[in-house]
Amino acid sequence: MKSIYLVGFMGSGKTSIAECLHKALGWGLQDTDQMIVDYYQMSIPTIFEQKGEAVFRKYEANMLHNTTAENTIVATGGGIIENEENRQWLINQGNIIFLQTSWEEIERRLQHDSSRPIWNNQSRDKQKLLEDRTPKYLEVASHVIQTDNKTEEMIASEIISNIHA
Ligand SMILES: Nc1ncnc2c1ncn2[C@@H]1O[C@H](COP(=O)(O)OP(=O)(O)OP(=O)(O)O)[C@@H](O)[C@H]1O
Ligand SMILES: O=C(O)C1=C[C@@H](O)[C@@H](O)[C@H](O)C1
Ligand SMILES: [Mg+2]
């Protein structure tokens, strides 16, 4: 079967739910953020600090194109949909799940986070970023799953029923 791509804002649960789906379906698992760290041998905060966001976005697009097209759960980075070519590429793949999460829930989940450079950049308006990005997640999505007040396992089951529907 075609791979499943998870898209959504930081903290929407792409990495966590990809892990649940990987266990439930026995498919391969990829995470574009982790692929970047492994390939370039640098943490994401270090890439942002030393190379800048534009370079990170190039690395991210390269990794997206290197993901496996079949029988793989792919967690993407929260900003993957910023790039129009990435959006078109995702639309062409088909199984794109948007994990839609409210601002209040994201704030709760990431209140102690120190690993996400954009989240931790005090000069960025993250709530506005979520508003600006939401139409882009919706543009690529073949399925939209609300994640507020659901456990990771509940969300994974919902995704499995959706893709089998
Ligand atoms: N359904 C959920 N309910 C409660 N907490 C959750 C849920 N899904 C994920 N979390 C928690 O939210 C935090 C962020 O999750 P995760 O790293 O999976 O997000 P992400 O979408 O991959 O973010 P990023 O875009 O930054 O990679 C983690 O602490 C995770 O345990
Ligand atoms: O939303 C974003 O722009 C990001 C989300 C993370 O997954 C990482 O890709 C990185 O921290 C940037
Ligand atoms: Mg992640």
C-alpha cells in the first residue's frame, strides 16, 4: 500500500503517532526531522543556529523526496508545507493525514519544550504561524483528524479506519 504521510503543526503528534502506527501496522517508519539529523549529523537547533532556516528547508525538501513510497509511515516536519513544491509532491502521494490540533492544546503539549527552534524563538508569533499554515495543511490533506482530547492510540486507530475506508 501507499505510504502514510503525517502532517501538522509542531506538537500535533506526528512523531508520536507515526510510532503507534508503525507498531500497529508493522510498516516501516521514517521521520524527516530524524532523517535530517542522521544524514547531516547535526541537531535541528544547531542547523537553525549555524545554517539558518532557509538551509534547513532545503535539507527537509531533500529528505521528503527520499522517503519510501510504499508501506511506510512518514512523520514530516511541521513546516514541510511551507514549500509549494513539497505540497505538490505530497498531494501526488495520496495518503496524507493532517493532525489538526488547537492552539491551546499545542501550548499545553509544548510548554516545557526546548528542542524546537521556532517554538522557542520569542520573536516568532507561533499562534499566527498556526493560522497561516492551516490552509496549507488542509490543501495537502486527504484525511483530517482532530487530535484534541484523544490519546495517541485513539488517533492511530482512527487513521487506520480512515485508510481502510
Ligand atoms: N494525542 C496526544 N495527547 C497528548 N499529548 C500528545 C498527543 N500526541 C502527542 N503528544 C505529546 O506532544 C508532544 C509533541 O509530540 P510530537 O513530538 O509527536 O509532535 P510532532 O507533531 O512530531 O512535532 P514536530 O512538528 O515539532 O516534530 C510530545 O510530548 C507528545 O508526547
Ligand atoms: O514547524 C516547524 O517549522 C518545525 C517543526 C519541526 O518538526 C522541525 O522540522 C523544526 O523544528 C521546524
Ligand atoms: Mg516530530
